[in-house]
Amino acid sequence: MSEDLMDKIVSLCKRRGFIFQSSEIYGGINALYDYGPMGVELKNNIKATWWKHMVQMRDDIVGIDCSIIMHPRTWQASGHLESFTDPLVDCLGECKQRWRADQLDTMQCPACGGPLSEVRQFNLMFKTYVGPVEEKSAEVYLRPETAQGIFVNFKNVLNTSRMRIPFGIAQIGKAFRNEISPGNFIFRSREFEQMECEYFIKPGTEDQWFEYWLEHRMAWYVKALGIKPEHLRFREHTQDELAHYAKRACDIEYLFPFGWQELEGIASRSDYDLRRHQDFSGEDLTYYDDIARERFIPYVIEPSAGVDRTFLCVLLDSYSEDMAPSAKGGEEPRVVLKLPKNLAPVQVAVLPLSKREELCRGASMIASMLRKHFRVEYDETQSIGRRYRRQDEIGTPYAVTFDFQSIEDNCVTIRERDTMSQIRVPISQLVQKLTELFDEE
């Protein structure tokens, strides 16, 4: 990937309403972002695709939605209060910036060349208070991950869903980390969203289930999101970089413009979490296998993906530039987001050829008809060529154009995004034809 691709993506996101800087009118706030009209649709489609494949299409995984603020003992049991830290150094020179010590090759400030302070550990969790008084007993934390909400609800889900091991609990939700040095747009931010599953298994079967989830999750990126296989790879964690809870861990990495980076982590967490919560809470979190007649604390395999990183990955992988016919003759550059049809924020654009009243009236009726079946946008502003270019930039697979001939023959033109090929279809068959085109994917 070209190094300037990130700049193009950031520009496109602002220009076409995918992502805005948070609180931009006040100068913004570092590493926090808002999703615009196009962005929220794409983000929701990614989450819906994950939920469909992880929960709705399986009978061994159920969903849950836990609170962001949890009892503070949760984070004592999980080890986050003790171990969830990064090494921090301060610039003692002119710029006074702060850096993660493990990302520096020298003890001089990368910005101004000044000396750096001694390393100190910095806890990444955001702290706040519950109730009207800011006192020690009222301290709570914004969750740094969604996993612990699943673990503390293990017994509730087990008692109410009648699941049998092996089974999983899935969740999509916000998490918060007070990163020392966030960056690369939405790749590393302080407020982000996770798609996580904790898959509970019998001890001794963790190796086979770990391999299963490696294969299953890699296939999701390629088949469901259309990511190019050559842009994905596995990276096994070495023993000295394993998290305190992990027996084994492997990342699915994506080739971002700034290098290979983690897209999703898959961890074999043994029985660490359930055992710790059992010890700290006093609740029995064992599982009784009535067939084998034995009781045990389940082991866990955790596939954990970032929504925002997946969003960025999808944009990067679908971005394309080619040449298209110009209204003035010849050709001109065209930017296209070749998004999978199921992910596109707008599936069908309905465009009158011009702003003539009879054309707008007919196109509006078609848009109303199609909205019952697809995500539709109606657009009558600017020339038809400029409107095609805008739809290409936001990834709309098909544009339906109502022209003067449509008034006579009750047919419309369907234009395909990637090839710009066009077909003429009777309005009475439009829904059926578009459905067939979407089903082809």
C-alpha cells in the first residue's frame, strides 16, 4: 500500500461524512472521533455482519450487552488495576511531551531531542465516581475491555440459556483506554468499540479450539468482508509478550499503510478469569458436566476484534482509483470505494437525470418503493456525472436513473459501480432485478 493512502482515506472520511474529529468546532480532542452519516451506516453494517456470523447463524453462541461501568472489584480480580499499565517517560526538554518507553529506541525525546525522565508505569483505565461525592469509596472505572462483563455474567447466562459446553457468549460494546501515544487516525484511539466472544470449553481441548477459531476468524475477513488474503496474516505471540492471563495468543494482522498491525487477537485464556472472579466474589463459577459426571472451571478461547480497526481496514482495502468518462469529453480520475454490497452505507442511489419536476417526481416515487427493500439515497443536486462520482466515493453499488425516456417506456437505467456498465429494466421488475444483483454476491 502507498504511504499516502492514509491521507487520502482521512480526506475522504471528512469530505463524504464517514468520520469527523470529535468536538471539532472547539478545536477537537486528540484520539477521539465521531462517525458521520455514512460512517455510522458502514460501522453498523460491519457489526451486524459480525453478529450474524458469530451469534445468529450458530446455535452454540448467545449474545449479551453489559454495562460500561462495573463494580471496581471486577478490575481487581481481572488484574487490570495491577497489570494494565504502559511504561511512560516525560520529555524534560522544551516540548514536555509524553511517550511510551517501549516504543522508543533512545532516551532522547523524538520531538525535540531533549532528555527523558525515568520510566514509570501508567495505568490506562479512565477513573470516575458513582454518586454525588468524589471520594475513594465511590471510585469506579470505564471498562478497558468488554470481556469482563461476559465473565461476571457467566453464571447468569448458564442458568438462563441452558447452554452446554462448548458454548460462547458474544458482545459488541464500547471500551476506553487512556493511551499515552494514540495515533494513525482511528487505528488507536481512547474510545473504541470491540467485538468479542468468550468461548467456554473443557480443559484439555483448548489447542484444537484455538486452531478452529484461527481458521474461522480469518475466513470471516476474507469471505464476509472481502479483504484481500494477501493483506492478512497470522502472527503468533512469543512467550515474553503473552498477557498475564494467556496460555497462547495469535494476532490476525492487516497490512496497513504504516505496516503490519493487529486487526484481531485470539487468545487461549485458560481458566484464569473465571477462577479469579470465583475467588474474589465467593460465587461458584464451576460447570457441571452431567454426562461425564464431573465439575470443572471452563477454559476460554477469546476472539477479540476492534470495530474501528475493522472499519479502517475495510476502507483501505476497498479504496480504488481509476479513469472514467468526463462530461467534457475524454477521461478524468475517479475515486471508488469497492465495498462489499452488504456493507455499503447506501445500497441503491436513485437519481433523476435532471431537476425537471416530472423527472424528480418519478424518481421520488421509485425511491419510496425501493426503501422497503434496500438502503436508499435520493439525490437530485448537481449534474448527473457529479452525482455518480459522489456515489462511487461512498461505495454505492448501484445507481438507478430516471430519465425522459422513463416517462414514455416505464423503464429505468441501473448503473453498476465498479464497471460503470448500465442495463435498462422495467420499473415493475426493478425490485426483483436489484435483489438478484445483490444475491449474486
